Amino acid sequence: MSSTLLEQTRSNHEEIERLERIVVQDLQTEPSSSKDRLVQGHRVRNMIQSIMRTTEKLVETYEDKDGAREDEIAALGGHTATGINVYSAFYDRLKEIREYHRKYPSGPLVDASADYEALLKVEPVISFSGEEGAGRYLDLHDLYNQYINSKFGERVEYSVYLDVFSQPEKIPRKLKFSRQYKKYMEALLEYLVNFFQRTEPLQDLDKMLSKVETDFEEQFADGKVVGWEDHGQENEPQPQHSVIDLDYYTTAEELIEVGPEKLKEALGALGLKVGGTLQQRAERLFLTKDTPLEKLDKKHFAKAIVKQNGDAKSTQEPDSAKQIALTEAKVKKLCSLLDETIERTKQNVVKKQALTYEEMEEEREGEEERAEEESDDEEGDFYNPLKLPMGWDGKPIPYWLYKLHGLGQKFECEICGNSVYMGRRAFERHFKEFQHQHGMRCLGIPNTKNFNEITSIEEAKELWKKIQERQGVNKWRPELEEEYEDREGNIYNKKTYSDLQRQGLI
């Protein structure tokens, strides 16, 4: 029976109604924890997608582009090539039914109630990284590394990056046309979309982003997009479409190492002459780093491509600026949707900076257990007007403890390369870490307790000069006075540390 088109249509309608009943039954069950709610959302979304696929099949059937459905209905009415014969059509169909059941005598009977229970117990696989904490926090460490190692970013702490990554309008316009920035924004958008789909499976993200695109088109045309108000001006810095990213090179000599073939390809892409020695090619290409193509001397262009290149540039550059601005608009929309998650991530990072290594390990091991036991009523219902970090019990820590550790304060150390440390405890700990010790060695100054709280290079040099004048240069004994720290936080002088390290005890 399932071989007939009408039977397949009936079966598809039954499948849709069955899935709809299961979805309603599933949504009537109130999940007890955030993890159960997430699993329920993904399970319901999978069933909705099955309904949509089955509906698409039904639409194709009813459109009947090949006429198969119309022919089958006509056959049921007894319409044949020789005329209308109802009895013949009836007995032919009866013969077909008997033949089908003779072939498949033990057809399985579907138990609807058992099928319900099986589908309601399905647990979709949802993958989260360790830093994401089952969807409670964002994991932006890879994007953070791209940001601090780029020309458009700043070398800031991860907690500071969580404040600025959602504000691309603060980055100067002239730095946004590099390939590095475009790849960074695309990677950021891809991660946020993926995270939102994993944590909010029942939200229609495609519809939201489509609305963002519609609103963006109007605002961009009117010059109302924040940071891109003057996108139509002629003096706007435009991107250089080159095979080689010139942002990574500071001199023409460095471009020579790329090789003649790549230099030729990059010059051809810009419409410039590709001939000459390797040095001449590198110098010609390096001119485009700081000089727009329209301001270059015509002698640098290939004759047949001068006009064509100008026409292509006039259409490609605005399109590139518009594409970058649209990506920024989508990122800002997603950041507004994930506002609570971003705030939770900030609090979690600040809290971890006040923990020891052992405490962080214990917290990581218990993260999944707490996520399973945590109910919806226990999440975020505490009165916290000062936005204090959360403690071990999931409640805001006392205000006196917050002030004692200085968790809301930022400390900067010039000796460590202007690194920023959040919280008093993290600031005090960094004096014993390798980065600070290396900075002191580069200055030729021993890292002793006399230099605790000293973060300025000039102050450290001045203090070291006074110590030398007071004690004499020859009285400094590094083997007894210079301090070293092992992984467990124990402090030794240089001699003891070297002896223990030589014996393999630390």
C-alpha cells in the first residue's frame, strides 16, 4: 500500500500530526534545570525540522508537476484508456492489496504510546568547550589572541577584551580595511552565531539577522551607521585588493623574500606593471601600502588595465566597506542578544583571577555537577545592585571582601610590558611570575622583595641605584638574595633553588 502516491501522502500527514502531538507533550513538561531546558529545546527543534522536511514533500506532491497524483486519482475513479470501468478498477486495486499483504504478511504495528516515550527520552548531543561551562559562558580566547596580536587591537587583559569586543565602532576606520580585520570579524560572527544556535535552539536567528540586513541597507544608504557615516566621501581610506597583505611588511626589502611569482601576481591583481627586477617589483608594490591607487603615477600602471582598474576599484571598494559594516552590525546584534551571557563571562573571569590553581581545578571538576543540579529558580535571582562577583555558593561575595581583594581595580605594570592585572591578588602574585622576573633581568636589576609594588621602570632603576650606593656594588650576592618561586608557590634563594632543581626535586 505504501507504494501508491496517495498512501504516501496520507502517511506524511499522519507523521506531521504525530510529531506535533509529541512537541506539545514535550513543551508541557517543565524542565528542572538549565541543562534539561537546553536538551528539551534541541529535541523540539529536531522534531520541528522533521515536520518542515515532511511538509516540503507534501507541497511537491500537491503541486503535482509530473501529473502522477492526477493520474492515480483518475485510476481510482475507473478512468482507463478505453473508457470508464468502475468494477474493473475496483478489482484491480483489490488484487494489488492482496498481493501486497501476501508479500508482507507480518507488517509491524506502530504503538503510538511507545513511540511517544522513545522520542521524549531522546537526548541530543550538544558540544561545549570546557571554558563555555555547558553554555553558561563564552569562550573567546582564540579571538582574543587574534585581537591582541593584530594592528587594529590593543594588548589588554582578557577581562578587558570582553568589554571592548562588542564595540567595533571604537576601532579607527583606517585599520578596518585590512584582510586581517575582515577575517577576525568573520570568525567572531561565526562563533557567536554557532554559540547562539547551541544555547537558544528555538530562536529563529535567520529571521533576526535578515531584519538586521534590511535595517542596515536603509541606514547605510542614509549614512546613519555608527562609525560609517561618511562612507560616501572621496577621501575615505580604501582597501588595497592585493594577493599579498602588505600590513605584515615594513620595508620593500622584506617583500623580496616573497619571491618573483607572488610579486608578479600581486602587481597584476592591482593593474600595475609586472616587469623589472625583483627589487623594482617589490618597491612598486610597496608603494600601494600607504598610497591609494588613484594617486599613483600613471607610469606604474599597465597600459591596457589603467582604465579597467579604475572602474573596478570604484565598485569594489564601497562593496568592501559595506560588507565590513554589515558584519559589524550582525556582531553587535548578537552581542545584545547574548548580553546576560557576556556579563556572566566577565564575572566568571574576575572570580577566577582571585582563585589559586587548586581551587580552579576543583571548580572545573564540579562545574558540570552544579549545572545539572542547578534549577531555574536558583539562577540570577539574587539582589546584586553593585554587580559583585559570585562566590563559591553561587551568591554575590560580601562587599568588604570585594574591597579587600580589590577585584574591581585595574593595575598596570610597565616592567611587564604595560600588562594590566585585574584585582589586588592577581597584581601581588605577578611580582613572582616569570614575566615580571624576565623584565627585571632585562633591566639588570635583581628581583628581590625590595622591588615589590614597584611597577615603573624609572622608579626601579632609581631604587636600584640607591641600594648600590648604600650597600656597594660588590655586596650584592645573587645566590643568597635573589628569589625564585616553584610551581607550588614556595620561595627559595638562587642557590637553594638551583640545588633542588639539579637534584630533580622541583
